[in-house]
Amino acid sequence: MPDVVEAYARKACRLDGALTWLAFASGGEAGARTAERLRMKTSGDTLLRMIRRSTQKSSFDHEPKIIGVDDWAWRKGCTYGTIIVDLEQRKVIDLLPDREAATLTDWLLTHPSVETVARDRSITYRNGIMMGRPMLLKSPTDGIC
């Protein structure tokens, strides 16, 4: 029966997979509204938990070399975090609890295989990369207007 339902699960594997896909495609509240139209009752918070759970249990057979870093809203207008994506495998690697440079620096120091970081023009992320991997920035003024 593990093909149908995981141990102690409250929904079937197919429904769980569909909701996880919907969570990654649409996000929290938008995904919940879409799921409601498809007669799959869930909340936006549940979809965000599914994203976090899938990133925690996904096993990487290699350390990421090329990553993307950006901010995302835990709660829009109130709380923001940092999302780190493996750009080669197109998978979310980690969700950091805030947008601080020190948090990104700590993450980069624990993942020495990173060779390239794609980011927006955020000074915070530039400083985090500069402290964690200064050789990744092309010039000392990279990202500063």
C-alpha cells in the first residue's frame, strides 16, 4: 500500500504530488485558490509547508555549482526570506529565514562547491557573497550603482 498512501499520511500520494506541483507552480494563496477550483481543499500555508518539506527531503547527489539567490515573502509586506536554487537541476536547495548578508555568507561557507551565483542588484546579497566567496564577484564595484 505504500504506492497509494505513505505511512501516517492524510492524503493519497497522487493528491500530495499534485498539490506539491501546484505549490511550486503557483505559490501559496494563488495555488490554494486554484486547488479549490479543482476541488482539492487546502490552504496557502499548507502549500508553502509542502514546498519546504520537498526541499528538505530532496537528496542531492552532488553539491551545487551554479546557484540563484533571491528574496521571497514568507508573509508579503511583513516577513521575507532568501531562496537558493540549483540552476543546473532547476530545484530549490534551501530557504533561508531572512534576507541578511550574514545568513547568505554562512550558507556559502558551508557549501564550498559553489562557483557561480546569479542574483539581482541587491546590495545585501552582494555583501553576503563578498564575505562568503569574494572570488565570485567580477570586480569590487560589482552590483553597485
